[in-house]
Amino acid sequence: MPSSQTKREVHANDAAIRNHARQATCFATLPGRQPGQVRDVALTADTSQQPERRRSLLRWLPAHRMFMRVFLVFGSLLLAMTALYGMLIVPLQQDSLLKVMYSQADIVSRSIIQACSEAMITDDFGFIVEHNLQVLQNNRNIRSVLITPKRGTIIRIAPEGWAMQDSAPQAEPDKTLENTTYGIVSNADGTTHYRYSTPIRFSGLSWGSIEINFTTSEYDANTREMYKQLLFISILVVLAILPVGYFFALWLIRPIADISQAASRVAQGDLDAHVDIARQDEIGQLSRSFNQMVDALQESRTRVRFYNQELEQKVAERTHELDELNRTLDQRVRDEISKRKEQETLLIHQSRLAAMGEMIGAIAHQWRQPLNALSLVMQNIRMQHRSGRLTEQSMARMQEKSEQLVQRMSSTIDDFRDFFKPDKHAVTFNLAQVIRSSAGIMDGVFNNHCIALSIDCDDDIEVFGIPGEFSQVILNLLSNAKDAVQDTHQRSPRIQVHASRDSDRVRICVDDNGGGIAPEVMDRIYEPYFTTKNDGKGSGIGLYMSKMIVENNMHGRLEASNTDEGTRFTIELDTPGRNSETASEQVA
Ligand SMILES: Nc1ncnc2c1ncn2[C@@H]1O[C@H](COP(=O)(O)OP(=O)(O)OP(=O)(O)O)[C@@H](O)[C@H]1O
Ligand SMILES: [Mg+2]
């Protein structure tokens, strides 16, 4: 459940976002706007979040790992320093205590030696004992005094009594006769005492040694006291660490945490997040840089929004244009297709008209001879009638000849009518027949211009298509070949048609010796209305139509190439078994 505090933050964020939207609009309408404007708005929004920063200090407790680390490091450091202090100071104190005991032992030993020197030389044991008992009485911390001569009787004086014993001869020289020794020694019962031993010399000669044993109770008490003080200081330090360490860590970490929190808000898209740290150190500098960075981000976001809006607007405009285009596209495509169809129909029509013109010329040519002959027959009839030589017999002969001529002319018309029949159904037809009937139409023209035409085609080759259309192709190729040999004034003009078949292809070549096609126009000969023939002799649609018929309707190929003497047009078609079904569908 979001707290009321969080809700307030959310509302503040919403308000800030609305603010941005307004800024974006301002930016769009006022190009000369200064960057400072954004900063002003941001700072206003920031002040509304001040109470959040003053939240309970408890929020710095363990959840903040960095805070805890600083706090722990600081505390550990202080504790370590206290421990170090203890480790250094206690031995020093103990050392000075030992020094005090040493100087006390030194003074006491000197005073005993000085006081008892005569008695020691004269072996006055009574005086020695009495004097030392007095010393022991005055110094309660002396446990015993041991006077050991080099030779003679050892005297041991303690508060509880004294004793004497003869010194045993020693194998090795006693070191206590040479040097002063001191230090704490352990007793058999686990207690300790301080032992001081020094040599006794008279006039430079070693007499013996004196050993004084002190109790260490005072030393132990002092040591215990020192440890108590150390403990006390440690507790004080620990107690001081808690508030001092807390405030130190707080002072160090809080601005960093503020910056981190603001950075998180910025990362979540809230560019109103600013930090308000009025410090002159590096952290203050960091907070100012952070605020500047957020301002820069806010400004670039405003710019990006502005550009986005502009982009969206442009996209919407383009989309609208595209929609409009799409709406009319169908219609346009339909219009274009129907235009194309009209054009094609027109072309086909033109092509048929051209072919018809060609054939009317051919018919006229075919008829010229029989008409001449018919005219001669009629002249003969007239002349014989005038001269009175017209007999029944000659009249019958000339009538028969006239009928033959008329029959021939009529059959020529039938040939051409068949040729123009609108047989739009693809069928399997005999290639040689169609080639020959097409060439037959041109016969008269070829004879007239002494053009030698040879047809070499097996009678059993069959192809699949519309025979009328295919005749038109052959007629176009023959007509072009005729024009070529005529235009180049060949001495022995020649046209050859050769058809062959291999396993699945039929190949028809139409060769002429008309000099060939100029290379620069070779790529253009199939373009509609392209012609090199002047004075309206050519319309430029013969090859275009032929290619359409061969490649679109019959699924073959029509190609032109130059030979040594002229041009070769090659038609390649599939044999009927291979594609008759497909072709039939397409033609239908
Ligand atoms: N056998 C050929 N030899 C030389 N040039 C040729 C031959 N066949 C075609 N061409 C060239 O190709 C051009 C285009 O021929 P196409 O049959 O399409 O048109 P055309 O013959 O000029 O006119 P038409 O529409 O009357 O046939 C011709 O003008 C001619 O330049
Ligand atoms: Mg032509």
C-alpha cells in the first residue's frame, strides 16, 4: 500500500509532467526561450519536497549500508585506538612501578650495608639482625632480607623471625657477588614477589651479597587499577562513538544518499529531482554539477518532445497523403490497365490493318495476271466478233478460259478470307502447311521482284497455337525480308525458310541476304512504332506484334541476329505435347 507521503510524491510528479508538457508547447511557440526557464520550474518543484529530506533520523539506521559501514569503521577505529593505548600505556606504567621498587630496594640495601658494615666485618650478627628487623618493621612491603657472606654464616631476616646457616662451598662463583640483579619472580604457591640482590663491597673487596624480597601487592594493585581505568576509558569511548560516529557518518553519507536518491528518480524519468546541498566542499560541488546535469537533461527532453511532436505531425501528414494515394491507387491502376488494354487493342487492330493492307497489295498482285489474261480474252472475243471469225467453238474455248481465270481469282480470295478468319482457339496445326500458305500469299510479289524463296520444312512438324496469328508472324518476317533485299538492291535476292525439330523444340529460321540490321537499332526493333522505313512504307508494329504472338501467346522465343549476308529471325516453340494445356488455358 502506498503511503500518503508516496501519494503526495506521485501527485507532485504528475504536476511536474504536466508542467513539462506546457514547457514543450512554450518551446514550440517561443524559439528564443532561455534554458534558465526550465531551471526555475524545476527549483519550484524541488522545494515542495523539502519535508521529505527532513524525515526522521531513524531512516539512516541499518538499511543504509554505506552509513553503517562508515559508522562501523569509525567506531572500530576508535576502539582500536583505545586498545592500542591500553597495550602501550599498561607496560609503561608497570615499568615505572618496577623502577620505583628498584630505587626503593636500592636505597634500602645501601642503608643496610652502610649501617651494618662494621657488624658484617666483625661478624656482629646480633646487630645485623636487630637492625634489619627494624628495617622490616619500617617497610611493611619487604618480605625478607638475606645477607650472604662469601664465607661464613648466611643470615635470613623476615618479619616472622630470623635464621642463620653456614654457607656451603660453591663449585661455581656466585653471580650475585659480582652484579646487581632484580625482577619479579614467581613463588611455588603461585604468588609473586620482587627480588633485589646486590653485591656488598668494602674498600673494593667483595664481602658477599644482600638480597631483599619485596611483596608485589602494591604493584599488583596498581596494575589492576590501571586495567580498571582502561576499561572505564573504553566504555567511555564506546559511549562517545555512538552519537559522534552517528553524526559523523550522517554528515558524510546524507548528501551522498540524497544525490543517489535524486539520481534514482532521474533514472526513473523524474527530471524534477534536484539536490539542495549548500556545502562548499567536493560534495557541494558534486550536487551543483548533478543539478546542472539534470537541467541539461530536462532541456534536451523538452527539445526531444518538441522534435517528436514535429515528427509525429509530419508522419501524420505523410500518412494522410499516403492514405489519399492508396484510396485513389486502385482507381488509377484500373484506369491505367484499361488504357493499356485499349492501346493493345488499337495496336492489334493497326497490325491487322497493316497485314490486311499488305495482303490487299498481294491480292492485287495475284489478280494482276488473271485480270490481264481476262482482258486479253475479252479483246480476242471482240476482235474475232468484228472480223466475223467468232465461231461457236472459239467462243466456248474463250469462255472456258475466262471461267478458269475467274476461278483462280476466286480461290485467291478464299485463301485470304481463311487467313483473316477470327479463329481465336489455339489448336495443334501443321507447321509446313501454315508456312506454305503464308508464303503463297507473297508468291506474286516475290515473282515480280525475282526474289528466290525456298522453304525447307518437314511435313510432319506440328505446333500448338492460333494458326491465323502464326501466319501473320511468318508474313511479317517474309515481308521484312522482302523489304530488306529490295532496299539493298541485291542482285540475286534470296529468302530461305527452314524449320526443324529436335526432342522437345521446334525451330523456324527465316534468313535473307538483305545486308542485316544495323547494330545501333538491333535493341529497338521490337519497340512498337519503331521503323527505319521512310515515306510511310513501314508502321513499325510488325515485329512488336510478332514477338507478342510468339512469346506471350505461344510461349516461345523470337530472336534476331545478323548473318554474313543478312538477317536471321529465329522462332523457337515447344512441341505441342509439352505446353499445349497451359498455352490453351492462357490463350482462352
Ligand atoms: N530482315 C530484316 N532486315 C533488315 N532490317 C530489318 C529486317 N526485319 C526488320 N528490320 C528492321 O526492323 C524494323 C522494324 O520492323 P517492323 O516489322 O517492326 O516494322 P516495319 O517493317 O518497319 O513496319 P511494318 O509495321 O510495316 O512491318 C524495320 O524498320 C527494319 O529497320
Ligand atoms: Mg515489318
